[in-house]
Amino acid sequence: MKIAVIAALALATSFSAAWAQDVIITPERETVIREYIKKKPLASITLPGVELNVGTALPETVEVHSIEGVPDVTYQYVVIDNKTVLVEPGTRKIVKIYN
């Protein structure tokens, strides 16, 4: 019985940890993304009532822009409140915020 409880707790903990993990962007990709964003600046928009946090999903009304011509980078970006926000295309969730 104790083993089953321990196994269940371990499994639940691993699922929680997976949900809490940040997206890891390699230093090389980070540099490429930052350079791309500097070369292709966007006008800043405001989103009243939306908190800019990693994991927050942006509304469908927000136009996000692809990072084109960069191998192995599928993220999109938008500038909100003068902060560049990196977004996962499928979920529209914020994965990184640049100040």
C-alpha cells in the first residue's frame, strides 16, 4: 500500500514539474532571436486586463509575427507595453518576455 502511494505521489509530482518548466532556449538561438527582433521591430500595443507572464495565453485578437528565415525557431513575437513577448504558435502562450 505504501509503495502505491509513493508511486502515485512521484507521478503527480513529475506531471506538476512538467507543467511548471520554462522553455529553454539555447544561447545560440537566443542570440539569433534577439538579433532578428532588433532588425524587425514592431509597434508596441497595449492589452488592458492581460498580465504579461510566462504561460499566459494571448487573445486571438492579438496579431503575432513569425520569426522567418531562422532555422529551428518556430516562435512568434509581438511587442506589448514596450516589452517583446515570445509566443508559442499553437497555444499562443508566452514563453519569454524581453524587457
